[in-house]
Amino acid sequence: MMKLKKNVAVSDSGFIFNPDTGESFTANPMGLEMLARMRSGSDTESISHEIARKYNIDKDTVEKDYHDFVSMLKHHNLLEHVTEEEA
């Protein structure tokens, strides 16, 4: 299970700051919601389902967008792997 690193700051407006590297990023409203759901411990299936329902987008599109978003987060070292016990 992947989770946003605890020290990564995310503002309500979608500004993401990684204090480890000093890099900052901006997430759109859908990305911000994905981050919030990841932080709350939601799994991929429930995130995809809720985003698809809320934004009226087909689930396949949301799943692709989610996986692309997670790949970007991994690339910028914003995620950490957690075990089931830590989740």
C-alpha cells in the first residue's frame, strides 16, 4: 500500500511541498481529492469509485488518471510504502 509521506505539505488550494527536496507542485481539484483520500487510507478501488461518481466520469478513465497521478507522485518521491499494520 502506498501513502503520501507524512512530512509532505498539501494546502487546500492544491499546493504540494516536499521539504526533503524543496520542490513544490500543484494539483488540480481532482488530484487534491485523490491525495485527501489517500491520506485518509482509502484504497484504489474506493478512490476510483468515489471520484468517478463525484465528477461523473467513467471509472476506467478515473483509474487511468489515478495511476498516472500515483506514478508522478512516486517519480517525485512523495510516497512511502506502508505495511497493513502501519496503515
